[in-house]
Amino acid sequence: MADVSPSFRKLQERLKSEKEALESWQALGRKYDLSAAIPWRIVHQNYMPVRADIRRKLGLAEFLRVPVRRGKDGRFVSVDKER
């Protein structure tokens, strides 16, 4: 498995266990109002959903987009941060 966060690994384990109880990826997808491919990809391919609606359905935090630029020292800094 690729290097993934502990919360993502917990999601993978939860989906595996729910799939065993429901006996099919289709049933698991219906439970979350998703296609069967999404939970399958999360478990088998370490797929990290980006769409906010999918992340919300799975209980994942939303991604935040932060504008950045290179500072005078070459490091990335937030556009809002004054230097």
C-alpha cells in the first residue's frame, strides 16, 4: 500500500469491512450514494477522492485550496502572508 494518512487507512478498513457485510461493491456504493467503482478504487488503488460531494459522503475532510507563490528565499509562501 502507498503511504497514506491514518484517517484514509481507517476509511479503507471501514469500507473493506462494510463490503464484507454487504457482500458486493454495488451494495456498498448504494449505501453511500456512489458508484461501486469509487469505494473499490479507494480500497484497491488508494484513490483519494477530490470532489467535495464524494468526500462529504464518505466522511472525509474537504480539501482547501490555498494560493501560494515563491518568496524571496525561494520557498513557497501563502499569498496572504506578508514578508
